[in-house]
Amino acid sequence: MSQDTIVLTEEKFASYPQQPHGGKLVDRVLRGKEREEELDRAKQLPMIMVDLEAVITLEMIATGVLSPNEGFMNEADYKSVLTEGRLTNGVVWPVPLSFAPIGDRNKQIIKGLSVGDEIALADETKEPVAIMKLEDIFHYDRDFRAEHVFGTKDRNHPGVDAIYRRMGDTALAGPITLVRRVHWGPFESIRMEPKDTWKLFYEDKKMNSVGGFITGANPLHRGHEYIHRNALEEMDGLFVQPLVEMAKREYTRHEFRMLSYRAVLEEYYPKERTMLAPLRVTYIFAGPREAVLHALIMKNYGCTHALIGRDHAGIGDYYDKYASHSIFDEFTPNELGIDVRLFHEVFYCTRCDSSATEQTCPHDQKYRINISGTGIRELLRYGVLPPKEIVRPESARIAMQGVQPKGVDKNGLAINPVGKTIKSIFPYYLENTRIGGPKRRNALEVEQLTIEDLEAVINDVRENADRIYKGIFEEFSYVTDNLRNVQPDWVAEARDAIRRQQEMVVDNLEEKVDKALEKASDEFMYQDKSEAERELDVAKRILEDIPAPFRKDELQYRTWNPLPYKRYRGGDEE
């Protein structure tokens, strides 16, 4: 969507209900003749090779997503951010922007550099992406960064692991200018830069308030909807940004998450007031610090409000349940410059017949279906559509293609033990015979639960939690379930909507395959062309299958990537 002709003057900004963080929207993108000249000059400069994560960060800096930063931080700002959560000038900034290249070739070039030099930063095509003017060169202490950003040096923490895996010993600092934008593949046509959204919100739509919502690894679920609908009751607009590109392989692939969002937003949200765009960002897995970063990113996109859920950017048990809320107590509203709205954990109460939180629902746990992102992903990995009370089938049906069955072993079991999956979403099952039902004579132990228990709890919820939307849901579940034991033996007709959505999936994957690299630079983080082609092949076959009844033996082709568990846990061991 971005148009180089968009110009936001100081006078325009002064009239808007929001301002960029630090008072100025950074624009370090070169255009036209100047870009061509600098691109040619960059090819004559000392060249440092960078990975995809660095390329994404460069574009975020240049387009103003990370305003007021104009490049990678010098040592003083870097340490101030780590220890104080602020730049040296006092402006709030929670996560340091640092650049410490690895690789023998890069190390040799760094040895010959001095403050004042210019260098070209090139991606794996060996073509320059940006020019950087060196203002500082300093020792990069990985332990110091890990301890201050993440509160741990545990390599099992994905953010910590990334530091030791992809950061070197010497940091280079200074402002950058972007000489080449990287194509976003399937997201290119819907990408939006800050200058686009400021104009959209306040020039085109004449809005006075916009709630920003950044979401990561999960497809859109009813907990997200609860937050969105509360915001839309109060604010003029809602801007939803699913994170794309950098994610652990066990997560739902970002293309499918975006498509699952589109499917639900197009059907259930007010179109003129809801805007969707991908946020091509690097996952830093920083827990509460990342929640603050996301709030400031929303601010730089022009949002007046930041919508923060209970476990925003959380990582397992590394942080307190509401750490992403309490961290905002460390800053005043004025210095943040965005109205932060904090939401408690959302669940579905079958007694209330609605989504609710502890703040609004008085009922016992036996009536609840929890909205657990990890649990939802594991249901998809098992090949079963989650209850419609926590995920709309429009979302889950598409998302299943992006996660299932990666990480499933030869016995058909997913990454998390089945008992943990059941407890995370259906906690009542351990003590109650059915949802809302009487106590069991003997409570069940998590370790004893089997795939048959999963089948039982799924069927229980489908039969007893059903209030509305049943007919549509049953058709979606019939077409989507790979675990055919949870399906009744009959066929319904509701295929038009499903076919339209699957054609959208195929179209997007064809564009992705066209832009995919023959060989991925990091098989744990990215896809190569052959894997993208396998995804496309599966999507096309699903499209062909939709009109006909499904049988268990006919669906084995969907298990297209049965790699060992440990390949999806972030480890290198076989």
C-alpha cells in the first residue's frame, strides 16, 4: 500500500490526536535518483553480510516503526536501555537495537573499521540493503544483554538462545539509510508503513482514536475478539497487526495466521472501522519488555491506544502471569504517550454463554473452556478443530494447515503431552464428568490422559457447550477434522464459503512459492522453496477434497512434514 508520494508535514502531525514517539517520525528510506546513486556507491563500500532478522530491523528503523531511533545504538544508549529502559536523553525505550555481526568474513572487515567509516549492509543475495555510518564500535557482552533484557541466561529461552546463536563480540553503531526494500512475498500487497497508517487514520478516515493490537504466534481466537470488541465500543477504529516472518517453527506459519485473521475480520468485524496489516518484525521473546516495545510501535503507527492482553509476548513460565501489565507501572502515561489498555485473561463461560474474565464472570471453573494459545495450537497439531466457543472455525480451519502436523511424531502425538493440552483448555475434565457436570469419584491425573480422553472431552464440549452457530460449525469441523473419530457419520452442505477461503490460501501460497529462496539460510526459522511448494501442494489438494466426504485413510497426505520433536524445540540434537 505504501506510496512514496505520501508526505506528512509537521503541520499535519500537529493536527493529529497522536504524535510519533520522541516527537518525530523517522524516515531513512532513500528514493528516486538519490537512492540509485547511493545504491551504486554502497557497492564500493566495505560490505557486512546480515541475516534476515537484521534486514527486517533495518527496514523497521528506516520506515519509522522504531522512532526515534535512526540506526543501531551507541554503547551509552545501549547500556542505558538495558539498565534503565530509556535512552540517555530520557526517552522511554525498552529493548536495545544492537548490531554485532558474526561470521569470519565479517570479523575480518570489522577489524579494519574505524569510527566515521561508512559500510554497506547486504543480505544473502550480496546486494546492499542499507548504508551505515559508524559512530561507535564497542564490545558486545552477550551475558549482560541476556540478563538485563530477559532476566535469564537460560539457553532454553528462545530470546536468550538467539543472542548466543546470532550475535558476535563487536557491536557497530550509527545511523542507517535504506537503499533497497525487500519484497514481502504474500504480504507485499497489504503491507503498510507508518506514513501510510497516519494518513489512513487521520486524513482518509478522519478518526480521532485508534486502538492498536499486535499479536504473534496464534491464529485469531475469541480472546482476541473480546479485546477487539471492547475497543470498538469506545474507539473510532481498530488496527490489527499480526507479527510475520520471525517465529519458532512450532508456531502457526505466519501466512496462515494472516489468512485466518482475514477470514474472520471480513465476516464478523465492521469493515470501515477495522484495519489489518502485517507487522514484519523480529521476535525478540522479551516478555514484559516486548509488551512496552509493542505499545511504542503501535504509537509510531499512529494508534492512540495500545491493547495489551494478559500474557502479551510471554514465554512459558519465565515471567509472572501479569508481568506484561505491571511493567507499565514503571512509566508515566505522559512519557509513554499512548493510552495503554490492559485486559485480563479471557475464557469462555458456558454458564454465561459468552466470553468473560475473572473481572466479569462469577461462575465455577467447571463451566469454563480456557482460551490457551498453546493448547489451541496443539489441538490443531492433533488435527482437530477446537471448540467454536474459543476459536471460530473460519480461523481454525485455515490455521490448521499452517501448523498441522509439524512436530507430530510417528505415533501421531504432538509436542505437548496430550494431558497438558487437555488441562490447558478443558481444566474441568480432570475433576468433572462433563462440562458443568458432577464431580468424578476420583480425579484424573494429567499424566494418565490419552488420545481417547481428548476425543471424549472434544465430543463433550461439542454436545453440551453448543448454543449458537452449530450448523455452520459442524460443517467446518466435518471438512477440517483429520481426527475423524470426533466426527458423526453424515455429510452437510455448506461448502461455498469454505471453497472461497481455500482458493485464497492457494493464491497466497502461489505468490509465496514464486518469491521463495531455493535454500533457506536457517532451516529452524525460515522455509526454502521446496518446503513452500509442499505447503502449496497440500493446500491445492485440500481444495480438491472439499466437495467429497472424507475418510480417515484418504487424509494421510496431510501429514507432510513428520520431523522429530526435538527439531521443533529449538535444539540442534537429533
